[in-house]
Amino acid sequence: MIKSVRPALRPTPDFTQEDSLFKQGYSMIAGLDEVGRGTLAGPVVAGLAIFESKPSDDWVGMIRDSKQMSSSQREYIIPHLEKSALVLEIGVSSSIEVDNLGIVNATRLA
């Protein structure tokens, strides 16, 4: 069963949503972020990460919506994500797919 949860942005990660879902019996929870939905042209890109359990390293406190992070913060976190995540994927929907499918469906495809 897949459950979609879109929590309000918090100043720092606190794992409230994840803790609630783990208590409900979910064994894996994916974090997802997209970029490109607000632009007038171009592709939509989505990134997804799944962890075995709550990561507790110092770098976790730096994670925000990617648009709220500087490029140097994103570059710093990437190797930590690559080392810690069970799954780390990036998907892209082209501008043609956005035009043909609409932004919502193209984002889902990505």
C-alpha cells in the first residue's frame, strides 16, 4: 500500500510524519522532491530517497526543500545521501512530455 503524505514545510527535519507511518506498520518511507513545476518551459526533475531507518547524522539537519538550500549545501549532502540511502533515484520528464501529459502527470512520470 502506498500512502501519499505532503506535510507542511518545517524549519528543520523532525521525522514526525515518518514516525507516525512507521507506527502504522510501514517499513520504508520515500522522501521526494521535484523541481521544474513552476517554470514556463523545460523539464520536470524529481529526486527520491529511501532510508532503512531514520538517519541521525549531522548532515540530516541541513535537509530542506531543495529550493530552500544553496547549491553548496546540496553538493555537501549528496555524498551523504549516496552513502546512507537504500534507494536514491532521479527521474526526468522532458518538456515535450510536460506539454503532452500536463504538468501534474509529467511530475508523476518523473
